[in-house]
Amino acid sequence: MPAGGNGHSPKKLLIVDDEPLIRDLCAGVFDTYKVLQAEDGFDALRFLSHEDVDIVLTDVNMPNIDGLEFLRIIRQEQPDLPVILMTGYSDKELILDALKAGADDFITKPISVLQLSTTVEKVLERHALRGELADLRHIDRLKNDFLGLISHKLKTPTAAISLFIQNLAEGVESPTDENFLQILTMVQAETTYLEKLIQDLLYFSEATLHKDEMTLELTDLGQVARQVIEELQPTAQGKAQQINARIPSPMSERLLLLQPQKIHFAVRALLDNAIKFTPRQGIIEVRGVQQGDRVRLTIQDSGMGIPEPELAKIFNKFYQFDPHSTGQVRGFGLGLYYARDFIRAMGGQLQIDSQPEIGTTATIEFPLPGK
């Protein structure tokens, strides 16, 4: 009998046939699967509207919606869902139409138990391989995008520094020139920018290298927030910003089960963004509170805010909000992406609310663990 999960959740198989005997016969073959049965295409579509299934096994000749029409609807709504057609006909034209419509395979009636189990396993294996190949292609595209982004980010500061050094070596620039100090200040700013880019890159690499490792520990979220504030205080002071923190100690009546490095990364990414997009002498409020069985940390800035069309993109990988279209926003557009990813993996939620010219509020929320 086909194995449904190898220790994981069992596979879900949807069998669609207007003959109960055929449905029961097929279901008996897959005793390690979670099997759903539908008597026609309408019934099956109702299942698919609220159930995630791994594979569909459907008859062709059915009332109301035949198997081919049912297949076409599935391909419109769930193009990657594996579908196997069962037919009592050996009509080559019918089989060709089924394959053109996107069938993954077909089985002829009367049904052979061995053929049925073998075909389902083969289709699921092919589907898994296609998924792995798609993941590899996606990773390759992300790698290329990231390398392109790094090249773009490093090009401007390194070019400015290189040109300055070259001019010094050739005697074009002299400490006695009246513009020398102005140019030197610009080069120092580019050097600082470059240093921060490298620090960001190292920090992201360290935090995301083992992103799937999630060993949870009892953690005081408030203590993490206070540590992050202390780390980023010099950056805020460099812009004459004020960080007002009201975080009780401890922040909640019971400690939260969190991965310390991941939650530190998330809080730091949010506060770093608040500092980055708040103007000089702006104010940033950090609040920690427990309300009932929920623990909430908010970071509210007095920055320029994010327009609604841009707000929908902020969790996209490599996306950076560039309000002045300078192309020189520090960072790699990964902070919010991984912050939300990590927080969700720990059972929490991250929400970003923003209004242009008023500011942005980031809210981290976790359920209070049971006693």
C-alpha cells in the first residue's frame, strides 16, 4: 500500500467518481492517505474551495461536469495540483485531449490496484521533483538578484573613494585646496556608508545562515528590545533623534518561547528602519505591553510614512522604500522579509501600519504561553 507521509502528515487524496463502488475501491488502496470522496465535479470543486489536497483522482464520464471540464477548472484555479484521470475508454483522442488540458497521467478501467497505486506514487514523485526544480531556479534568481544588488550598493562608495585616492596620488587634490575638506568629508561619509553596508551584510548572513533552525527558549521580549535600543542608540544620536522606551520589566507575566537570535534580528530590523526613515531630531516610541493573553511590542516613528501602494510591497525580498528616489537607501531590502518570516515561525505576528507625513508603527505580537 502506498505510504502517505513517512512520519509526516498523511497525503490528501480527492477521489471523484459518480459510482460509490469505484470510489470505495480506490479509497481502499490508499489506507495511509487521508481520502476525500466526491460524487461529481460540483461536489469536488466544493471540497477544493476549503480543503488543500495533494492529488486528485477523477473519472472522465460524470454527470453535471465531466472530468475534462473539471480538469480545466482546476488548471485555472490551481495550476500545480496533480490530477489523474480515470476512463473506461481507450480512445487515443480522449487521452490526447486530457494531456493537452493538463492531466498528469491517466488510468484505464477496469482499475488495476497495482496500476492505480503505482501511478499515484509516480505522479506525486514527479510533482515533488518539479517543485524542487522550481525552488532551485527561484534560489538561483534570488542569488543573481542579491549579487546584482550588492554590486550596485558597493559601486558608488568604492568609486568615490577610489577616485579621491587616485587624485591624491596624482597630486590633483591637495590639502591646501579650499575644496579639499569638503571632498574629504564626502569621502568619509561614503566610507561610513560602505562600513555600514558590510556590517549589514555580515549581520544578515549570520542571522539567516541557519534560518530553519528554531530552538525556542524562554525569553523576555522586553529585555531583547532594551538591548536592541542600547545597540542602536549611537545611530539615533547621530541624527539627534530621541528614542522613548516604555517597557516594563519583565514585560509579561510569563516568559515567551522564542529563538533569541531570531527575535533580536526582527526587533533590530524594525528599529533600524524607524531610525533610517525618521528625520533628524525626530522621535521614536518603543512600547511593551501585555493585554490579556497577548504580548505586544510596538515601534512607532515620526518619519515620512509609507504610501499605501508601497506598503503592499514592503515584505517583498530585496524591496526598498526609496521616498526620494535617490537609489542610495542603506541596506539590502531583507530586514522586513526575514523579520516577518522569523516572527511567524515563532508563532507570532508582525503588522506594519503607516500614514504619509505622520509616521509608521510596527507591531510584534505573541500569544502568552500557557502555565
